Amino acid sequence: MSKPTNEHQNETKLKAAFEQMGPSTEARERMLAHILTAHEEGAQKATEQVSVATSTETPTKGEETAEAKATQETAPSETSTEEYTDIDPPENIWEVPNLPRYQKPNPILHFAKRYVVPLAACLLLAAIVPIVYLQFNAASMDFNAAAPMSAPNEKDLSAASPADQDSAEGIVGREPQDAQPQDGQPNEYLPAPPAQSENEPQAEEGRGATQADEGSAAPKADEGQAESSASPLNPLEVASATVAAGAALGVVLGTITLG
Amino acid sequence: MDALEKTWFLELYERHVDTVFRVCRTYLHNTADVEDATQNVFLKLLDKPRDFESSEHEKAWLIRVAINHCKDVLKSSWNKRSDMEGIAEPQAPRSDPAETYDETLAVVFELPENQRSCVYLYYYEGYSAAEIAAIVDKPHSTIRNYLSDARKELRKRLGGGFDE
């Protein structure tokens, strides 16, 4: 008999516990008041929405609502200027200026203007600049080759310092008095005998041996030096450098144009 | 709201407010949340009045709506908590500190939500397992399992036994 009693006790306990969970009288009233208020507010909002929806609808012929009439009565008429007499309204405020209509640009033309033309300009620049530079370089090389080499070299030698002169003399040849063989001994600064033997007959015909040395041996050596100074770099390197410079210039100009 | 509608609603409210409030309480622990949930359940009925077959049908509908609403609230509050996890303060205790329950109710509140509502509906409202299954829209066997597990736990904690 104890077990059923125990079970009953537990059920009673549970029922009592759940009984505690119920709302108090105040809570009931409060909740009821909130429910009614919320319902009324909701109903009011719904009616407002319905009225707005009906007012936005276009009225049919002869079906003007009382609200519309009331708004017409309360709204100021367009011609009444009682309150705004001191303000001069502009003439023909409703006149729309005759502006050109906006036309949508052609997408192909827009793309061409935007991208193709600047890109073509960049490529053209990148191609023209190195070509012009190479032409100018070739022309300067031709000019150097056509110009007399002796006079500028002499000037260069005279303008140079004594140390430079010595070094230059070592390469090109010394002055005639030094180059002149004395007492039949060969000069140590003179170039190799085969060059001298080639120039000797012509020199003996014209001026003296010293003049022949001056006119023939030195210019030949200068010629070689002039060539080396006219084309100091490999033509391939020059071409690549100019192409790179042209491309860089083109990129810069293109960036500026596109920007 | 006209007078007739108001009378109908007031009678209905008086009949079922306790049940709805208690069902909400089995899910939600904050008194304010419970009151809000109860109000929302009745508002749903008031906004869209229905024709119920009987008072029992009415009650079952309100219980079902209350359970669903509480589950929604729990879901949304869980989401809020998980979103604010990085900056949240230490969580407040689940039950309202102002309210003190006896030991039995404390044990009931420690049961899982589903078991808790089934225990309430079974032992307090007097519904059978089949009726509870119909109300909460779950299989009969599931409800029986819930009740069996809840009884085991309550026996363990409270001692004694329960009517099966």
C-alpha cells in the first residue's frame, strides 16, 4: 500500500508545483490589457493602410470620396497668392527648357574611344620613337664617318693634359721630331715596320719622311679610334634600349591619356 | 472590436490563460518572456479568429500555438546569444532569481524541454500520451519515451514512483 501512496504523493507534488507556475492576478490583467491595446493598434494600422491604399487608387468617374473632397477644400489653390505676395514667382515656372534628349552612347564607339584609340596611340609611339632614334643614330654615324678625322684629333691631343698626351702618343704616335729617327736608330715609339714600309713611297713622293708620318700614320690610327667612339655600344643593345625607352614612354603617355 | 467579440475573447482568455502561461513557462524561464509569449498567442487568435469545434479543441490549439511560439523564441534567443558571443557578458542564470520554486519544480525544470512539456500536459492537464502526441505533432512512441525518461529522472531525484 505504500507504493501507491508514494506515487500519489509525487503526482500531488507535481500538480502543486505546476500550480505555482500560473500567472498572478496582476499579471493576468496586465497581459489582457496589453493584448487588447495591441489588437486595437493593429486594427487601427490596418484601417490606415486600407485608407491609404484606396486613396492612391485612381478614382473612377463621379466617384470622388469625401476625403478627396476635404483635401481639395483644405489645400491652397494654385492662383491664391495671399500669403506669398512679397515673393515674385518666376515666369513660366512650368516651362521645361528645350534640352537635348540624352542618347545612350554606342557601346562599340565608346569602347573604341575609351580603349582602342589610346592603345593604338601608345603602340604607335612605342614603334616610332625607337625608329626615329635609330635613324638619328645612323645619321650621326654617317656624319662622323664623312667628317675629316685629323683636325679634331689634333685638337683633342693639344687640349689634353701631358699625361694624356703621352698615353695618346703611345697609341697614335709621337710628334715628328720624336718620331724622326736619329743616328739611324729606330725610334721606340714608332709603329710597327710594315705600316711604315707601306706609307714610305707615298710620303717620299709628296713631302718629307716626317710629314709622311704625320699625314699617314697618325690619321690611320685616329680613324680606328674615331670609329670606336662613334659606335660605343653594340647596335643590338642600342636597338633594345631604344625600344625599351619608347615602350616606357608609350606606357607613360598611355597611362596619362587613359587616366 | 465590438462588444460581442470582446465578451467572447474575455471568456476565452479566462478559460485558457493559465494553461497557455504554464505551457510557456515550461519552455521559457524569464517571466517577462513568458508574459510576452502568452500575449502573442492570444493576439494570434484575436487577429485571426477561428471556429473551434469545442472547448477542448480551442485549448489544444492554444497549447500547440504556445509550444511553437516558445520554440521560435528559444531559437531566436539562441541565435542572438551566439551572435553576441564575442562581446556578451557572462550569462545570467536561466531562471528568474526573484522567483523561488520548490524542489519538485526545480527538478522538473532540469528536465529537457520536450519531456518537461509532456510531463506538464500528462500530469497536470490530464492528457493521455496519444492526445499529447496529437497536440505536439509527434509519434505516440516518442511521447511515451519522453514520459518514461522523465519519470525515471523524477524518481531518481524525488524518490518514490509515478503512475505509469
